[in-house]
Amino acid sequence: MSLDLVGTTCPVCAHSVAARFFPAGEQTLATLAWPASAEAARALPRHAQDFVQCPSCSHVWNHKFRYDAIPYESNPNRMFNSGGIWKGHLADTRDVLLNHLPAAPLVVEIGCGEGHFVRGLAQAREAGRFIGFDPNASPETGKGVEFHARLFDPLVDMGAFAPDAVVIRHVLEHLTEPAKLIEQLAWGAAMQGSDGKDCWLFAEVPCIDRVFETNRLADFFYEHVSHFTTESFRTLMSRAGEIVALEHGYDGEVVYALVKLGVPAHARERAEAATRFAARTVASRETIAQQLSGLAASGKRVAIWGGTGKAAAFIHQFGADAVRFPLVVDSDPHKAGTYVPGTGQKIEFRDVLKTSGVDVIVIPTQWRARDIIAEMLREGIAAQSVMIEHNGALVDFGAQAHPY
């Protein structure tokens, strides 16, 4: 039997090949269309459903899903919360989270819908702050809790609210990029501060493990782009931090996890290093731009050796405009007569330097400087100094320290 493979990216683990799982054809929306008549129901547009499975983490998703087909603005998603067994599940999972929270916690629920879960948390505690976020409110949403009718932005709102816990229930299956939200929550929690406070994530999704045992197909409809197995849900939760609990509920039809949000030490160290580098780039651009301005004002004849690729990037980064630095040369005769992208200097063949004197040559491509200097000696091209970029400044290649 030959494999039916699809080149697409898993929204959970980013594996780039999937196996076709359920080619369901074109179907109408199942839960969010809300047609007002039989005629309207039959006339609903149909959308492509081609469910695939990741061979790496086992996740199942509709790789032809298009988010703009979902009318969340006019028909918000609602869950039925009145069943007796389901109410028991809600109470049990609320206790799982409450057992790890302080007496007066700050809890945020993302995609709170009508607010049943976060309101239940609030009712179970005498003190605290309980906040729901959902761009689509209903008359029930804000009763008993603080409500924000917008999307939650983890990299901004985690710092602004500093929650003790974040709740995401029956939301991740609707997202095209669930890992993006989960990882940003982890980073948002890591940036809250150094007070040592734990921040918890409680997440819950439908579980399709039973699909493989029973071959049932009713689980698969357009509004659910993602379908989690226990394995793929665990894979996703591991991207948020330390999984403290991962359990099933409602007779195995849902899977939930309690995660201590955080990022690995090496990742945080790398992010901190990137932030330091970003700060240095500001100083480097100012320093080298000032040095170039000084060269332009000195009256010395300056040539920039190289006008495309990384040399063009150097010209852009440091503002070496065509008015102050009109002379750009290159070793490649095929580039002669073309122009520096963006700034417009005409690129000359290096031999132009044989007939017109030059005082300073700036070589943006440091690692080629020795070859270029050897080429200058061979071709009888002289300059008072050759400058390269190093450690945030222009340095004299022959007189100052550098690794090239």
C-alpha cells in the first residue's frame, strides 16, 4: 500500500509532511452558520475539508481550512453546559486548578465564551480577580466576572495583568496556530518578573483517541480545524512549560492539562543575548554612520568596494548615500554598469581606481578583505587606508585589531 502524503506543516509540532486521514469533501459549517430557514440552510456555502495526520506527533487537522470562512463576529461559538455529567466535569476540573492557586488569585480565561468556567472559579473563592477575554460577548459573559471584549495578547497582557493562572478551554481546536499562542503564553509568563510566582496554564480540548477505536466520523466538521489526540495534546502542552497533570474527562472525550508556564533556561539566555545584540545594533549604526559622515566631510576620496548583496546591505544600514559616497566599485566586471539597489550609485569595475586616485577604501565584506587587498596589490591600486566594520565601528584593516 503506497502512502498518500501531503506537504503541509503540523500546527502542533511543525513537522512538514502529513498523511491523508479523512478526505471529507466540501461541507457547510456545522455549528456557526445558524440558518433561519430550510432554504437558507441548503444554500449555505461549502468549504473544503481534507483532514491529514502528522506521523510525528499524531495530530489531525484540516489543512485546507480557511479562518475567514468562520463568522465568529456574528455567530459566536457557544458550548452546552447544562448536562449533569458535564457539570460534574466542570466542577472537577475547576478544583484541579483551584488546588494550585493562592487564596485570592488573579485568573484569566482566554476565549471565555459565556463565562461559565471562569465564573465558577470566582464563585468558589471569596477573593481574587477573575477576568474573561473573548471578542464575542453574550448577555451572560460578564456576569460576576471582569470581561474584556477583545483578543488576549500574551506578550503584552501577561505582563499587564500578571495572572496566577490562564485558562484556555475548547479554544485551541479552533486556532490555525495553537502553538503560537501556547509559546507566547510561556514567554509572557517568563517576562512577568523575578518575584518567583508560579503562573499556571489550564487547557482543555476534545480528544479524538476513541476515533481510532471506533472509526467514527461525526467528530470532524469545519469549525474544528484541529483534532487532538492525547499524544498531540501532550506535545503541544510541553511547549508551554512543565506538565504537572494531564488527564482525561467526560468518559475520555476531553483531555486537559495543568502546566507550570515557563521557558527553558537556555532559550531565555538566548533571548536575553538577542536583546543585548539588538541594543548594540543601535549604537553600532550610530557610530559607523558618524564615522562615514566624518569621512565624507574630510574631503578624502572614498570608494566602497562592493555594491550588491552584503555590500548593499552595509550601504543601507549605515546611510552611505549616493551624494556623499558616489564611488562604488566591484571585482566582478559583470556587475559594472548596474546600480546599488535602493541608493542608486552606479557600480564601476575596480579598474576605475587605477586612473582616479582614492584615499580610503571601505570593504563591507570583511572576510574578503585579504583577497581584495591582494587584488589591489596585483592590479596596482593604492589607498591610504582600508576600512572594515568590526565590533560596532569602522577600523583600519592594517593598523587595528580584528579577526580577519
